[in-house]
Amino acid sequence: MGKKVLVIGAGGREHALVWKLAQSPLIEKIYAAPGNPGIGELAELVNVGADDVEGLLSFAKREAIDLTVVGPEIPLLAGVVDSFAKAGLSIFGPTAAAAQIEASKAFAKKLMRQCNIPTAEFKVFSQIEPAREYARTFTEKGRPVVIKADGLAAGKGVVIAVNTKEAEDVLESMLLRDAFGDAGRTVVVEECLQGEEVSFFVVCNGNDYLPIMSAQDHKRAFDGDQGPNTGGMGAYVNPPVFTDELQQKVEKEIIAPVIKAMKREGIPFCGVLYAGLMITDAGPKVLEFNARFGDPETQVLMPMLESDLFPVLEAAAKGESFAGVKMEIKKGACLGVVLAAGGYPGAFAKGMVISGLESLDRDTLIFHAGTKINEGNLVTSGGRVLAVVCCGSDFKAAALKVYQQIGRVNFENMHYRRDVGERVWKKSAAAGKRRADYGF
Ligand code: AMP
Ligand code: GLY
């Protein structure tokens, strides 16, 4: 009998996971709660919110779901994994306690210090005076300082302050004026690292890990890394900066020690561990850990995965060894660009009709995020609307194809970055290749 799988979430990441799982010969049926119209073409949508732990649990029990896969962090922190495990149901993701590695920056930093993991110099504060004083030790030397709300703040809780005045304003707003509520009552103040950012993903079973791939996200809203931070505007896999040698170093100095420490602390980590790294001149350093797949990184990771994803997630969820499962990666490149509503990440309109998807080439992948069906039309319903993803024999082929395909899609005030991947050709340019060699 084939397996029944439930995927929790409604974004592009979950669409990509469902798309990949739908190719597994081991799976008979996929449900998604609550899903989106793109997911609905591959799975049965269940009208239960991603944070409705009770609703998810009763659905999974009723349908005898064999494996539940959690996409976003909110249900993890709401204890969905704890509740499912207690009910004897198999679920892929960390417990609420283990998800603290993402939800509390102070927890993550202390864990890193304890295991000697390379990360920015830091201190944790809940009182304003000592926080100001520590921040000044950077700014008075003319160095920027990074101030982070301890808890989840929808990507807005990290500020790079370039002078003392800015640092003090941020500290006051977090510690004295509760700008981030509980999330900002404790802050991490840290050294500002310089370098290229890389996201590295591994699957963990509590004892051990299996590397997936690395990727680079584009967090700022506008070209040239300008404008406000967003959830992510585009990504590609296997950035050249993350060499095999660097990956080995990261596995040895960062991933393996964290997994060991969490087990030792009695909070073994099962699920995807996503290390946000800065590749500095002094080597890779951790910016943050996330306890889940990245979005939009998953939209470019899944198309590159040759082997079946289901056995990997199942082994991890059951705490079984990875010895019998494979993680085979395709050759070539994969790049995705997010099409967002004009105004995102600030205020944006909804309900714009999306056109042109039917004219895309068959091998172009579209992952839905903020879409819905309204009177028979596919319309926008969120800030990040769709991701257009293409694979190619090399980076140039993938990038060219994505931008050519985007030319066929439209909705009112559609906004996207036109420089996803530019870092790669800029580096190559420095190494003697011209931009024109990459064709864009
Ligand atoms: P985080 O949520 O901790 O990953 O921070 C969000 C973003 O802020 C990161 O992706 C980086 O671009 C930036 N950032 C965070 N910490 C630092 C740091 N110590 N130095 C420089 N940039 C940072
Ligand atoms: N792409 C950034 C994230 O998923 O947190």
C-alpha cells in the first residue's frame, strides 16, 4: 500500500515539496493544509490552518496519515511535532524545544559559543545600559554593529546600525519601547561580518545528518541588494563560493557539533537544519540557524534532487539511520526568481489577475505562494506571488531561461529582481569572463 502524506503550509516552499513528493512511487496520496491553488493541482487541499495544531492532528488521525511534513516555523513552535509524536504519528520536523535554535537567537548563540562554532562576537542583553555600552565598543571604532531581537520578528528583527546614534535608537525601540513585543525584550548585539552569504541545508534524524545542498537567496527587495529585507526574492543552488572544501569545513566545524550538542542537551534535532552562513576572509561563520527548509531556496533545491525525497524524510522522522537512503543531486544549475506584488514587503494590493502561465515552456516550473482562485481566475493574494524556476546545463542557461519565461507572465504592478544570480557572473567577470559570456 502506498503511503499517505500531509504537507503543512501554503507557500512556494510547500508547493516545491509537494511537487517533489508527488514523484515518489512510494506515495499514494498527498494532502496539504491549507495549501494553495498550485499545490491543489498535485494534492488534496485540506481546509485547516498551518498553525491549527489540534485541527491538523485530528485530520492526520482520521486519515491515518503515514508521514506529515512541516513547512513553516510557526507550527513547529506551536508544538505540532510534539503533539503528533505524543499521538504516535510520524512527523518530519523538530520539536518546539529543538526549534528554539531558530526561534531564539540568544539560545542559538549560546549553543554556538558552548561548542566553539565560528560565529560573530556577541553578547545578550535585556537591560539597556550594558547593551548601549557594548554596542559602543563597535561604533566608537567606526565599525557597524548588528542588533537582533531574540525572538521571531518576521524577518524584521535584525538591524545593522552604522553609528552610535542608530544603535542606541534600535536598542531603545526594542528594549524600552517593545517594538517587537516579547521577541525584542532580549537582544543579541554582535559584530558585523563581511562576506558572501550562503544557506546550507542538511536533514537530521536526531543523531546524524545528510547534506542536501547549498543555495544563495536574495533577501533585499531591489536590484543590487537595495531596499528593505524581504522573505527572499530569488535563489539558485550550489553557489560557486561554497566549494566542496568549504562544505566539508562547515560540516565538521558547524553542523556535526550542533547536532551533537543538541542531542547532549536532551533536545535532539530532527528535521531540516538550515545554516545561514557568512563566508568571511577568516572562514565560514554562522549568522543564524533555521529549523526548516528555506523559502525560496526549496523551490530551487527540489528540482535538483535526483533521488526520492520521501525515504529521507521518513527515516529522519523515525530517527532511523540514513545508511539506507540516498540524496542524489543532479548535475547542472537551477535558478528561481520570485514575482512579487508591487509594494511588497510593504503594503501591496491583492486580487490582480495573473496571466501567461499557460504559455510557459513545459520544463519551466512555477511554484505558487500568494495566489488564489477568484471567480475562475488565478489572482494574487499575497506579497510573494509565484516563483519561476528553470534548470539548465549551466548557470547561464538556467538564468537566461528564467528571465525569458518571466517575460510571458504578468499581473498588475508585478515586481521582481532582474539581477538574481548576478553575483556569480560578477565573480566570473573578475576571473576574466565577461558579463556577455553569461548572456544576461
Ligand atoms: P538573521 O535573521 O540572523 O539571518 O539575519 C538576517 C540577515 O541580516 C542575514 O541574512 C544577514 O544579511 C544580516 N546579518 C545578520 N547577522 C549579521 C552579522 N553578524 N553581520 C552581518 N550581517 C548580518
Ligand atoms: N529564504 C530565507 C528563509 O527561508 O528564511
